[in-house]
Amino acid sequence: MNTVRGIFAPIATAFDASGEVNYDIFAENVRAFGATKLAGLVVLGSNGEFTLLAHDEKVKLVETARKHLPSGKKIIAGTGCESLKETVELTKRCAAAGAEVALVVTPNYYKKDMNDAALEKFYTMLADASPIPVMIYNMPGNSGVNVPSALTLKLSAHPNITGIKDSGGNIVQISEVLAKAPADFSVFAGSGSYLLATLVLGGVGGTLAVANVVPDYCAEIQERFEKGDLEGARKMQLALLPLNAAVTSRFAIGGMKAAMDMVGYKGGLPRLPILPASEETKKEIARILKELGVPAA
């Protein structure tokens, strides 16, 4: 199983004013990201508003991304659903549409039932049935369910579970996985705020909301680290923190899409009930981009 590595943008889904998916604008963004240093794209990630999409929309987005992204860059598809049955079905459809890896968030509506035994069975049976490798997606901030390091390590032994994207921000938990996981198990930072920390401890990449705004900047942090320029990578990582916060914890998806518009990508409107960024928020994001030295489009 090939190790998944590098920086991936969880690409935004483009919507028109009526709330329909705009596949042409989405394809335009895919082509633009294809010309960057990104290793690939995550289609149907949290920043792609995956929970607000119908299954047919999800599959068409994967098809569109694969058609317009260079063949050397990977497509990871977010295929997590509440039931095992639905997750298997969507994973197979996305694989047929061109996805090379499935990124699968924990089921989370029945939180009290999502104990370690339930999650172990869910991921194991999914990996047994999936035609493509599976990455665990630990996103406790949104799901309310944490995948503990001990469970991740058990799952890492499965031949079709290739890694984890950890968006929990618990660097100790990430370290515990890196300490004992197989060498070919890909551990990804789930936020630009702790990309370098994850790399220093042995991680191999990241899926970062902020990579929708400054993809080459994010990729350069990893490049510098891998070339031994730890000080250069450290300076870039610290300088990235305000923008990363702006497009995640501070202003969320509306803020991320506004930032994309400012730098020349097509962020556009979120799908309701998510609201676009306010004018005040846009001014603050513009200030942060200027402080980082990112030119306006």
C-alpha cells in the first residue's frame, strides 16, 4: 500500500446564488490547485461542506475533480456516513468516480453508542469492503467523537487502513500514534496550526483548510522541514497561525471562502444554513493576508 503524503487542500464546493453546485467553478478551482505544489485534493471534506451535499452531488464532484486534476496528484474522497452500509456504498461509488483514498469520519449522531468496539468494527468492516485504502478522519470538534490513540493503533494493523487525518489538535494523542504505528501508516495534521509539530514527530503531511488559500505556502513548510531547514519552516509555521485561525476557528467556512476570493480562487457562497462572511469579517481577513504578505488578486 502506497503511503499517502504531502499537503492536501480540502477543496471548497462551489455553489451558485440559488444554492446549487456550480461544477464549472469547482473545476476551475481544481485546475488552479493542480498547478500548485499540493500533493492532491480532498473532495468532500469538512471544508467542502460534505454534510450538506446529496450523494449524487458528491460522486459528481469526485468525477469532476479527477477529470481536471493532473494524474500525478491524488484525489481523497470524504465518504463517511452514519451507517456502515451507506459508507460502503458511497466509498465504492467514489472509487469508481476516480478517488484513490477514502477519508472516513466517525459516525456521530448516536454518540453514546460510538464506543471503541463500535468504531473498531465500523472501520474494520469498511476497510474489508472498500476497493480503495481508507484513512480514519478524527474530527472531535465537529463530530463530538474522538478516536483514541489505542484504537488508531489497532486499526493501523489492517492492510487497507492507510492512515489518519487528526483534526483534534491533541499533539500528545498524535504523538502516541506516531510512536507505535507501522512505518507506512500516514499520519496527517488536520489543521495548519500544528502542521510542523506533526511533521517533526514523524507525520507525513496535512489536510489543511488554509491550503485552500495559500497552498504553496503550506507545501513549502513541509519542503523546508524535509530539506533540514527547520528554522525556516518554524518561522513560516508561526506566521501562518493568524490566517489559519481566521479560516477555521474564527470565521469558519464563510471566512475561508472569502479568503479564497481575495487571493484569486473562487470561494463564493456557502450552502445554507451556513452564511457568508460579513463585510467586517472580510476586512479582518484582508488585513491578516496583507500581514502575511499574500497579494490580493
